[in-house]
Amino acid sequence: MIDELPRDRLGRRLHDLRISVTDRCNFRCTYCMPSEIFGRDYAFLPRAEILTFEEITRLARLFVGLGVRKLRLTGGEPLVRRDLPDLVAKLAAIEGVEDIALTTNGALLRAQSRSLREAGLRRVTVSLDSLDDAVFGAMNGVRFPVARVLDGIAAAREVGLAPVKVNMVVKRGVNEESVLPMARYARAHGLTLRLIEFMDVGQSNGWRLADVVPAAELVERIAGEFALEPVPPAYPGEVATRWRYADGAGEIGIIASVSQPFCGACTRARLSAKGELFTCLFAASGTDLRALLRGGASDDELVAAIAGRWRARGDRYSELRSAETTGLRRVEMFAIGG
């Protein structure tokens, strides 16, 4: 094992690990997995290529030894992975884990929320891009109804997976008129709304800078109806810029990767469903930990590989976003864990 927790080339520690448990999803969101590209015939990973729960748990334990304290399960859609509560229970048993969260589209949350909570899941973040069925259906690509996502959110709150955060990706000309209705709903129901600038993740979502609704405009829209006050970060490296309602009725968060990059404080690593370690959401390639796992590597050898990759990390894509990043090949978001 190592004597000192690793820092990357910019002095950033490793604190958060996002674990993709599957590349499959039951939605086809336009900003992640557009249906015209990822249709019925798209070949997802064969089961044998996906990390087992035991492999994920072993790697997570080693990451915790390197400083990770927060785990987040992602996909694809993580709730399509069979027996996910079993994995949650294994991760919750790792000494040093302080928080286990889940990001989901909410479609299967009603059926699984109680078993997830009993297994040790602490929190849940649900993706919902509009309260308007027509807008949301067009964005999720499968015409999934808003009411069923809201029911999943209600189920999470009923079993104590709270406070629930709601992620809304905002795209110009598509759903920016849904921002205020979403803020009103979240405020009235004790939810934390997080507005996310449309990002150039992957190769397939047709990203253009003109489609981004910048953070300043998003804050202005909400502040026009509800007085807002800035809130300091809850911890170093927090992704969202936080604002609270001046009357005390909750808060919102803004994830502004495009207009206000936060690379300098990033403490996140990502483990893909097939066992690749990625050190940036906008990465072009990862480090194959599965090959080491299945090749008989010892814990010390795995730790050396992880720590070595982290120490070599110099990622700051969002700070560099310009002509020099145009055309760079990037891994699709559903494959890297969002």
C-alpha cells in the first residue's frame, strides 16, 4: 500500500468515485444517448465484460484507501442492473465510506427505493428535464411520462432517501421555459433543483455553444421570481454553485461546466462498467483496471496503478474548452458514468 494519499499534477486529491454499473439505459435522452444513433440494434456491453459486484467492491475498497469517501452509482441507468441492492450492501460495509448515492432517471425507483435504502443507500439524484410531458418526452427519447418520475421521487422520500436532488439539463430552444415551473415545483415539495448547462460530453449529442443557457441567465430567471442568496460550498470540490431562497424555502444548485468551469477543484474519478478508470468526464480514454483484476493483480499492484494514474492527471478540459479542444474524441457519457 502507499504511504501518502496521492495528489494529481494540479494538487487535487482523490475524494469522490462515480461507479457506472451498466452502460444500458431505458431512456434515449437527446443530450446523452440520442435514439437516432443508439437505436434498437445498438450493441451494449456483453455481460461477461461488465465488472461483477465483487470486482466493483474490491476496487471501491482500494479507492477508499486512497482517499475516496463518497461513492455514487451511475450508468447508463443503474436501476436496470439486476440485484443492485446487493452491491449497495457490499459497498456500505467498506470501512471509510461516508456516503453512497445514486443517480437515476427515476423510472424504476418506486419498485426499488425501499430495498436500496435498507441496503445502505443514503441519497438519490433524479434526472428530470421538464414538468411538461411533451417537452420531457421529446428529451428522454421514449416519451416516458413525467408523472412516473415524480412517483419515483415520492417513493424515495417515503423511505428516507432525502433530501432528493433533481438534475435538469437545460438546452436553449428546448426546455429553458421549464426552468421556473421546475423551480416552483421543487421549492414546494422540498426538493433541491440542480440546473445543468448543456455539455459537450461524448461525440453524439450535437453540442453547440449556442445551445447552452449559461448559469448567470439561469440564476436571473429564478431570481426574477424568488429572491436568492449565495451559499458557500459545503465541501472542497463541490460541483454545484449553491443558492438559497431568501425566505428559507430551500435552495438550488447550478452546474456550470461551460460558463464557469470548476476543474481546479475537481476531486472525482470515474469507474466505467467495464472497469476503466477515467479521470475526467470529457476523457478520450481510460486505464484498464479490469485487465489487472482478471489477470491476477494483487491489491498492491492495483493501488499502484490507480495512484499512478491519479498522480499523472492534469485534466482541465472545461477550462481549456476552445478551438484547441474542438474535434477531440470523447467517450460517451453513458459509457463513462455521467
